[in-house]
Amino acid sequence: MKIPSEFDEIRPYEPEELPAVYERLLADDGFRKVIASLYPNVPFEKVAQILFQCKDSITFQKTFAYPFLENLLKGMGCGCEMDSENIDVTKRYTFISNHRDIILDSAFLAKLLLDAGFSTTVEIAIGDNLLARQWINDLVRTCKAFIVQRSLSPREFLISSKRMSEYMHFVVNAKHENIWIAQREGRAKDSNDLTQPSILKMMCMGGEGSLKQRLKDLHLCPLTISYEYDPCDYLKAKEFQLKRDTDYKKTKDEDVLNMRIGIFGQKGHVHYHCAPCIDEWIDTLPDDMPKGEFFDIVADHISKEIHRNYMIYPCNRIALDMLEGTTNGGYTDDEKAKFESYLETQLAKIDIENADKPFLRERILTMYANPLRNYDAARKE
């Protein structure tokens, strides 16, 4: 299929581009170090040989990404599954989800879609602020990522947003691929997962017809991601204090650290849950609804679909009780002792001067309590 040249700057690599990309990757010291750590007993030349046998991105994912993720999950040993009862493996969707981990949110989804019987994986929206190295850029675009351009002037941002929207419509309706995109820009550091209407506005800059039709053309599927533990929780808490006390701005090296800790840190049990595609629900909305109201109502619906499908773990209940001084239960004394020990371990990792331990403790507890708060609120409606 011929991909319009207007998308060249942001789209994943096409099969004919991959040999040159592989050459760049194999020549890069950063990528070579990653390969050496992942495959310590495999000669580099053998890895290179297998790499060049991957003629397209889906083959690369099945050959390298899928077994890596399987081994990663085995090391966690707590299970990972997706409830896909509400979706059809013969159709294509734009999965819009809460965002916990920079890399694994979409990587696990790609694996789980294959496990569910999909013939393809998912194209991934990723911010260019995370592409701190050329080899990272090459690797993610080989893994079917498309680039969300940030740090632009208002005019450039408008042009870039329209192009990305048009590309998303092209992906679903012409390439017949799935898409993953977060419900908001960046991770929700406090786990209060709310959909930004601006994400939906961007989606409607492309496509044709009414706002309702443009969203329906993307077949939005709210996706809930539940990690029992977030290995980056202490890094997020640290960022909260630095932003409170200084004019802190995260560096690209810190993004790389978050990616590494997120990938290799312990996450406990992992659960994905697909809500029904919202196409039919959109049809129930009035055709003459004002734009602002339309985007707010759709964003709220997506948020609540995500909230009602969290998997609630003992740590969520313990954190909420610890924050609010309650004893609602739903966990054992051993589970509470385990979480309290975990909390102290994570707090001890925060390496800043004048660490405000009560504040940092409250921030981490809030990260674990907010999913339960939102779950309870959504289930009561």
C-alpha cells in the first residue's frame, strides 16, 4: 500500500525501509549494549542475522518483542491477561486507555491482541519528547509507533495535530490496523485517570462528516490497564516534590530512566480490560449538541468506562484506608504488612535533598488509592 508522503515524518517504518534501519541500529553503541544485556549468550552476529530476516514490523514484533515480553512476564510471575470479550478480532479499533508505563502499556497490548487472536498488533502514539536517542526512535518506529510532535509553536502544533488525526483515520480505515493512544498527554502521575477532551478534538481534525461520524470512524474502545504495582511510583513522587519546590523540568535522561525502571521493575499482576466500542453509544447523542459539550460528554464517558473496569488489588484498598484513616478492609493483615514494607522500600529510593517524607508518602498512597476511588464512583452510577 502506498502511504501518502505527508505522513513520512511521523509514521512507522515501511518494510522497504527496514534494512537501512537495522544497519543504523546495529551500528549504534546504545542499541548494541541493550542487545548484549538481553541476549548475553547469543553472539551479536546471530542477532543481526535474525534481525535482517524480519521483513516487516509484525515479524519483528513476533520475533523479538513477543518473546521478550513473555520472559519479562515469567520473571514477574504474577500473571497478565486481557478481558477481550467486548471486542471482535476481525475488526479494528482505536484503543484509548489510561497511561501508567511509558513503554509497556502499549507493548503488553500488542502481545495480548495476538494472544486474543488478532492477525495484527497495534500502531502506537508516542511523544517525540521520549525519543532521547536515535536508536530509540528507530526501534519504536520499527515496532509500529507513530510520532506525536510536541514543543511546537501554536501554528506548527495545529498543523501537526491535523496531520496526526488524518494519519490515525488512514491507519484504521485504509491500513486496517489498530491504534493505541493514551487518554491524556503523558502519564497521570497521581493515577487519577481522566480523558482530556483535547485528545478527542484532535481526532476530529481528520476524517469526514460530522463530529460523531469522525469519532465513529476511529472505533474508539476504552481500555483499562491495571498494574498491581508501579515500579516508577517513587520516581513520580520525587517529581511531585521537585515541581512543588523548584522550577523542575524533566530531562530526556530521566525519561530513559523511567523507561528502564518501568520495563524491568516488578509490577505484580497485570490486567487489561476492553470496554465495548463506543460507536453505538455515540449514536445516542443528539446531532445538534454544541461542540464543547459533545467533547466533554464523550471524554467523561470514556473515563467512566475505564474506571469501572479497573482490577482492584489489596494495595489499592490498603492505600485508601491508610490515607483516610479508615478500616474498610478487603485485605489480610499479611497483605497490609507486605504493602507497608513495599511503601517504605520505595520511599527509601528517593534521592533528593530535604526529602519531605510525609508528602512523598501521601503522593505514593494517592497513586494507589485513586483507582479505587474512581472505580467506586463509576460503579455507583
